[in-house]
Amino acid sequence: MMADSEPWIRLERGYEESFEVIVEPSRAVFLACVDEEIVGFVIIEMNGTFKGYIKSICVSPNQRDKGIGSSLMCYAEERIFLETPNVFLLVSSFNTGARNLYQRLGYEEIGEFKDFIVRGHSEILMRKTKGPLTETHK
């Protein structure tokens, strides 16, 4: 999603790095399509310390503000909540539109990684939860 306040800031990922994110075997990629055109995607990880991590979500600029991002988030949450009571994501501090969306969807800011991807900016760790890991079914 595009940063609202500082549109010149980018995560500066190249094609190869972006492609590796998508094809990593531990991740699942789900697409949003309109009239057989891919208009967005969400990538989730179901392994590791933050099982239920939304690695990336993207909606085509010309398809934003149509509920596609919210629909992708809802789908990812439903999938993740089948296995774990927590959904995690990172959002760039400069991406106020995404942060607002996640807060509206019930996510809480629980941590900050300063200068993690872009110098001078933070990645904000957010979580939506149904309870602690110890209370989940196996």
C-alpha cells in the first residue's frame, strides 16, 4: 500500500527479492481477482515464532478503496485462525493508510523495530488475537 504522508519513501525491493518472497515454500499466496485480472494478493507464513504472520499484502493502486484489501485481510485471518489464535503483521511507520486499516480491523500495535527496513523509519508489529497460544486446540 502507498504511504499517505511521504509517498517518496519505498521499501526498495527489487524484482528478485520480491519474487523470492512469493515462491518461498513456507509461505502461502492468495490472490484477489476482478474479471479474471489479478488486483491484489496476500502472503502468509504459518511456521516459526510468529506463526500466522501476514508477510505482505498488496492491492493495485487503481483498485484501492473498494474493499479488496479488507477482503484479503479477512481471508488471511480466517485461514490463520484455523491453526493459531494470533495474526501478526509488520507495517511501515510511514504507511498511515495501512496502519489505520489494520487498527479498524482490530489490530493492536505491540512493538516497534526502528530502522529495520528504511533508515529513519520503523516497522510496527501489530497483532490481532483470539487468546494466548496455551488456550488453543491442538
